[in-house]
Amino acid sequence: MNLDEMSTHDILQVMNQEDKSVPEAVNKEINQIEKAASAVIDSFTNGGRLIYIGAGTSGRLGILDAVECPPTFGTDPEKVQGLIAGGQEAIIEAVEGAEDDPELAAVDLKELYLNKKDTVIGLAASGRTPYVIGGLEYSNKVGAHTASISCNKKARSSHYADIPIEVEVGPEILTGSTRLKAGTAQKLVANMISTSAMIGIGKVYKNLMVDVQLTNKKLIERAKNIISLAAQVDNDTASAYLKKSHQNPKAAIIMIKRQCSYEKANKYLEQANGFVREAIRIANNKDGETSDE
């Protein structure tokens, strides 16, 4: 209660101390987070999508996670999407009253042609945002997987989700400012769900982003480094095979490790549903070899 009397240094120390409690609170919900990730993997595997819905900070965090997936994992922008109460305008400016309309989320989800293959995750720090609850209700009617991420126990939104995730972070240092610990908790959980789901559908080999989109010079260099690390070759070799693979890091890795053509590498990848490690196993078995790669 004496925040306004504290020095900047002391304020920062208190904030840092409070932030340290967030990962532990998230850890208590690992089992529920796993269920949510599994639901997303099921959606992705069956041609569905991950759709975040939220209002204010929560909505912006969902959008943030969604827009990072295409450059990181090479996904279609429609595969992971974020909806915010009030639409695009609400990303940079508060749209008063939008979050209080439970029907608005249903309208937004209908525009995306939500179907039973999809997973909808409602983000609401308080757990009582009408927009989020309305979206979860509609998603349940459609038959989609539903999960909720709140920062209160016994949150209202939990009653409308197949998989409730309740990360109890406690009071904020600035009372009611859920952009602080609650926002951090939601960001951590969203990171965990989307990243583990992408790994679960073959977007990662070892701990490398092998489906990274090569949209600028920085990412082209990153792709070369990924190939170099994965296939244990120098940068020049990685660069040469990136060209031979038509800018496909996955294919380049297999081409190097199995010394095969681009066409064969793609065939192995297709048989392995895009999993590089499995594609290498298939290639090894066809060549009469065994490997733990």
C-alpha cells in the first residue's frame, strides 16, 4: 500500500520478487496444460486450428502467440489465430464495452467458420469475461475442443471449458493491473501449449526450428545454422544444401545425413508425416541400416 512512497529501485525489486512466483504457479497446472497441448495436437493432426479468444491484455497475448507461429514454425497464418473483443482496433486501443458482450465472440468465431476439428482457448485473467465465456459456450455447441486460462481458482470460465487451467498468481503489486503477473502467466502458458503442440506435429528436430520461414536475410542465416547443427556440417555445406533443397531445411538435413536426392528426402518426409527424426529412421531402414537419429 506504500508503493507511491517507494524508490524506483525498491519498486523494481518488489516487482521482480513477485514475478519469481509466476513460474511456480504455472508449474502447478502442468497436467492441465498438457491436456490442452494434446487437444491442440489432435486439432492440428486432423486439419483443425488453434484459436485464442480474449479481451484487453489477454486478447493481445493470444494474438501475440498466434502471429509468432508462422515465422517460427512455418505454419499457415490461419492455423493459429487470435481473436480480441472489439476486433483489430482493440489491439492498440481499448474498445469500451466489447468484452461485456458474450454474443460478440460467437459472431467472431462464426466468421472463422469454427468447426469441431478446432481447439478454442479462452484467455481471461479474472475468469469472468463475458466475451470469453460466450466464445467458449459457442465452441462447445460446435463440438470444438475448449480450454480456458485464468488466474483465479474456481474461475467462472472454467465451467465452460473441457480443460480449465487456473494459474493462481495472487494479487498484483499494482492492484488490478493484470498486465503484470497474470499477463506473464498467460504468456507462459500460451508459449507452452503452442510450442509443445508444434513439436508434437513435427515442426522441430532435436531443439531446432526446422520449419522456419526464410522471409529475410536473418532467417536464411538461421536456417543455415540449423542445418549445420542438425547435420553436423560446416556453414558452406549447409548453405549449398539449402539451395539444393529449394530452401527447405528439413529436406536439406536428410539429404546431407543420407546423401540422397531432394526427391528422396521429400519422399521420406512424406512417409514420416513431416517428422525429420522419423524420416531419417525410414531412410536408414531402406538402406539396411539402423540408427538412433
